[in-house]
Amino acid sequence: MAEDRLGEPVDEAVITVAAYFTLRAKQMTEKATEMAGLRVAQIVHEPVTAAMMYCLNETRDRLRLRNQSCEAGDQGQRLKLD
């Protein structure tokens, strides 16, 4: 599935696990990932992943607003950014 979406081979992955996972549970998750033919690049707790995605979305939204501001400026209009 990931290979179809990305259009290239996938041989490693960042795995998210629940914050309450024990060391043993993380080790078993890593082993299952390796059995699936992937190298584990990193294991990250879900709350950390959620925070990272929030920051990425905020950054993307700010870039989108800046791009719109530039486009509006070309038409003689300006959008005020915070």
C-alpha cells in the first residue's frame, strides 16, 4: 500500500506506539515490523507523533497563507498575516 501511494519501494518505517507500551511491547512491535520486511527507523510514542503532526499542519497552513498573500499582492490586494 505505501509503495503504491509513494510510487517507490519502502524498506524502512517510523512506527508509532501507544504511550503506555512497555519496553517488551515496543520490542515485539519492532520484531513484527522486521518480520514484515521493514527496517525500523524510529519508534515514537503517539502523543509525540500527534504533536509533530500538529506542528507540521500549522507550518503548512502558514505557508499556504503566505502564498495566498503573495498572490493577492500581485492583484493589488494584501492579506494581513498575524
